[in-house]
Amino acid sequence: MTSILIITGQFWPEGSGGALATYLITKLLSTCSGFNITIITGTRRPAKINNVNFIIEEAFRIQHKPMRWLYFLTPSVKSYYRNLMKRYDVIYIPYGYELIPASKGLDKKVIVHIHDFQPISYSPAMLYDQQDSLIHNIKAELLFELLEHGNYIRAIAGSLLTPTITFIKTWLSEAHTIICNTQRQAEMISSRIPAQANKIKVVYNPLLVTPPLDEKFRDSTFIYAGGGSYIKGFHIFMQGAINILKQWDCVRFLLAGDFKRRHKELVKRLNNFFAGRFKLLGYMPHKDILKLYSKSHAIIVPSLCEEPLPYVVIEAMVMGTIPIASKVGGIPEIVKGTYAERLMFTPGYIEEMVDRMNTVLSLSREQLTNIGSKLRETTLKRFNNEVIKKQLLEVFST
């Protein structure tokens, strides 16, 4: 029996794509005989999995990263987790890099799964085409906090703390294996931390396979699920949507995610002008957003950051919906060889995005159905859970 300790600050249903991936990976591993799994997480009500034990660690809920790091690096806390790790054969860390040092010298298999860019960027996100130097990283962090959160204090603090990513780079030296989600992410991590390049393996995240609904909305409908986020391209989407509504009067837009008051007021004003063509849905449960993907004609993904392996694109394709996405991160890898590949656009280029939206609007319902069916078939083959499970077993076997 191989005992696995999973350390993840967030666990599904909290968090985003990385938390969902950790949940699905845990479910895959739990179906294998010979694994005894325990999860340490800050999520108070984690999604339950048969034969998996949970330990709730409230310290993972400390929002300020340096304070959280200081807590887990306190000698007494570090000693506690070091003794806990001794009881397990494999230490798997998707979120919780600050506990990697506790494994030093234990002769345990330590697997670090990178779902974002924190080892090379202070914030989890990395802006598109961000250059690799301390000065550029500081400027990018300052820009990220100002545009994403509008918080000057966070912007100044984040930019000053950017050099602390050196700690994570050092901690990764304790890992036996580093899992990246796509080749693009692996190349970016390898180029910036070349000392760890030989440890990196690329394993796609598993899928939550759901059958698509039978029909699309009657009106031509686009969905955008990035909330009011700057790096997810909310402002790009809105400008493109306005351009489309000036050309077409039978199109509507569904907006999902978290929105601030200023975003809601903007949508309200536009609805007064465009006869209610925008529907602000706000945050939605995962199962409900999947249904919307299925019924929509296309999903708009105008990200301005390097998306390692965005579930929003994969899930839309599985639900038979065309993604119109910016050419960032792992997206080209996801859509390669499909109709969606020709619908990618340069990040921030509104005219290109509008052109791709016009292409979708010119398609008949029969064409949409056929394209959607092929997208689903290709995606299920490319992200085959049985293949992913086999790859994970190769990594986790001791």
C-alpha cells in the first residue's frame, strides 16, 4: 500500500481550474487499488471522495502570501509537518510550496504540480509575453495589481516582494518530479529555472466529462466567463461586443463570473442603448456554467495572461461549443488541429476577435452542430482520462 499526502491550500469546490484539477486527479488516484490518500487543505468543506481522508489547516486561509509563508516556515510548524510527512511514501503538492522545505532530507518522493506561474511570477498569473528579468517582473506585478485590483497598496507591496519568488525556485530543488500542464508552460518554467528542467513532466489535467445538451439557443449567443477581470480581457470583450452589436441586431451576450459595481453599471448603460442584449449572470455553480457553454454558439476567451491549461476552453469544446480565444499559454496546444485553431486571435487585438465572431455568426445551425461534434470528439481523445490516469500512476509509483 502506497500512502500519499496531498498538500493543497484550496480544494474543490473552492478555487478555480487548478483546484478542480486536483480534485479530479485525486478521484482518479482513489480508484486505484494500493493507494491510501490523505489531503491537507484550507478549504473547510472540501468535495468528498470515497476512501480519502481530509485534514483542515486553517493557516492556508491566510491571504497575505509572505505571512502565510512565515507561519509554515516557523520551526515548530515546520517540524510538525516534517514529522507528518514521515508517515507517507509520496508527498504531492499542487498548492502549498511553502511546505516543500519540510520534506528536505526525508528521502520521500516529492511531486510538485504547477498549475500557474508562481515559481517564476509573484502573482499566480503571468502577463502575455512578459520578459524574464527582475525589473520586468517588478513592473509586471505593479501593472497587474493596479489593473486587476485597482489597489495601490497591493501594487507597491507586490512589486517590492517580487524578488521572493527566488525562495520558490530554491524550494523546487527538493522535488523529485515537477508536473506541468502543457508543453508551453513547461518551456516557460524550464527557461527560467533551467536547474529543474530535467525534473519536469507534462501531464494534461483530467476532464469532468459531461454530455452536451441537444440544442443551442435560438438567438446567436456568445458567452464570456471571465468576470470583470482585466487579465481575462473583460474590456477587450466589451469593446468587441459593442462592435458586433453595431453590425448585428440578433446577437446576445451572456456574462458570467464576479463583477464589481462599475462593471455592472457599464452593462446596465449598454443595455439601455442596445435593447438588453447583455445578460449579467454573475457567479454560477460549475454544473450550470457547463450547461450555458453547451447552449451557446461560442465562448469568448480574450485573456491577456499566459493561461497554462484553461478549463474554460477545454470544457467549452467538450460541450460542443466553439472557443474564440486569444493565442496565449496552452490554448494553441488545446485547439491544435480543430476548427477552433483558425479562430484564435492576437491578445488585445479587438479587430481580430470581432472578425472571428463574425465568422461564427455566418455559420448555419447545422454547421455549428457538426463543428461542435468534432470539437468534442477531438478534445475527449486528446484529454483522455484513462491515458492521463496511466501517466499519473507512472509518476506516483514509488
